[in-house]
Amino acid sequence: MLLKLGLSLLVLPLLILMGAWGIEYAEVSSCIYEGGSYDYLLGECLINQQGIFVPFAERHPLLVSTSLWASCAGLVFTLVGLYKSRG
């Protein structure tokens, strides 16, 4: 039980984080491909203006930190689950 919980906490938060980043990356790529500039603060494509770059972790600090801490907890649970199953 602890092993399944640990593996879930290890993998799922990072998949959610990568999914959120990937969706935004697709929007940025299509904007740049169309010849525009992406404004990360507004979350929209600008055709005649220069957008402002703000890192993903700075715009979504709660999502990033929660995902990473949950994955760290998942690693600990996984290690404890592996240790207990052998003992």
C-alpha cells in the first residue's frame, strides 16, 4: 500500500506539471510560428508588440513547488515501502 502511494506521489505530480507546461509550450510555439511574440504575463500572442518573458516557475510557484514536494514525499514513501516489503 505504501509502495503504491509512493509511486503515485512520485509520478503523478510531475506528469501534471509537465502537462501544464506542455500546453503553454504549444501555445508559445504556435504564436512564434505565426510570427508573433508571446506575452507570458497576459497569456496571449502579440503580433505587433514584443512580449515579456516570465519563467514558468515564477508565474506558477504553487504548482511547481507543490509538485516537487509531493514527488519528494513520494520518493520517501516508495523507499520506505520497498524497505518494509523486504523486511
